[in-house]
Amino acid sequence: MKIYSGLIILYLFFHLPLTGTTHTITNSGFNFIPNAITINLGDTINFSLKSMHNAVEVSQATWNSNGTTSNGGFQVPFGGGIVVLTEVKTYYYVCVPHAGFGMKGTITVTSLTDMNESIETSPKQIILHQNYPNPFNPSTTISFAVARSGHTSLKVFNITGQEVDNLLEKFLTAGNYTITYNPQTLSSGMYIYVLQSNGYTQRRKMVIIQ
Ligand SMILES: [Cu+2]
């Protein structure tokens, strides 16, 4: 039965229906607003830009160096346009005329939906707060609370569901906890951190920028 319910949770984890949300990115001066966004696979991005700005996908290396060479990905024309992102990855893009001024942004696409929603039925049993800062480099702070004493774990998974870090696994008394997380070996991208205690599970997304 335990394995069975675990499989159901895994199924929910990976197969929640796509919502197809539209996210708008605008600009204020030489800044994309927001300049870092996390969306679900299949979501739409509506770039609504002033006429002197465009958005061209580039490689991470090009992005890092404020370059403008397209990587063959999306190319939103001056004034804006719509893109639908179909790969689970972090997209890097720049405004070609203003990349030299640092006008650039990232869009991280995850296949997971509703990750900020708890799937447990008594939300007050455990509370997992959004990490801060997020995105982060090199470290971030994760706070959580457990209403009852018990065996508790806080683990980090990549977006394919592999455990990549175990931040805590022990008996905790009821209370509030804060952990500073400084991943040494993880590459840039989205990760999921999962709190489990007394049979309750809560998870949230975080983004590492190396
Ligand atoms: Cu621009």
C-alpha cells in the first residue's frame, strides 16, 4: 500500500495536466520585466516590448558575455510577439541592440505543474516556505515548520525526479527551522525541494544560477 500510494504521488508529480498559462514579459528601459521567470511546459510567453526592443534566444555562454548571436531558437521581433516554449530547460535571451547594456533574461521551463501547491490534505501539519533568495547563487535559505515532532526529511530533486541532495533527515521536535543551502556541485537550472514529515509532503521550486 505504501508503494502504491508512492506511485500515485509520483504520477501526480509528473503528469498533472498542463495549464497553458500565458505569461507577459514587458520592458522598463533596458530591463526585461520580469527578467527571470519560471513557467510550465507548454505555457505561452507574450513579449510586450517597446518598439526598439526585441528578444532573441542565445546560448548560455553568449548570454553570460552579453553577446547577441542567435542559437537558432526563438526570435521575437522588435515590439514583441508570442512564443510557446516546448523544451524543459532554461532559455537565455537578449535584446540585440541593448545586450551590451545587460538587457537580457531567462525563462526556465519545467514539466512539473502546480509545484507550489501542497498535495497533502492537512496543510497546517507542515509548512514549507519559498526559499530566499530565488533564483540564487551561491546559497539560499529554506524555512519550514512541522506541527508535530517526527521523522523529517528535506531533499532536493532535479526536474527528472532524481534526488540530488539530502539536506536533512532526522527526528525533529515540533517547531520552525531554517536551513542555509549552498549546493556545491549542481548546475544551473530548476530544482524541486521536498519536505516530508509524519507522512505529509510539501514541495517547492527553486532555481540555481551558476
Ligand atoms: Cu532593448
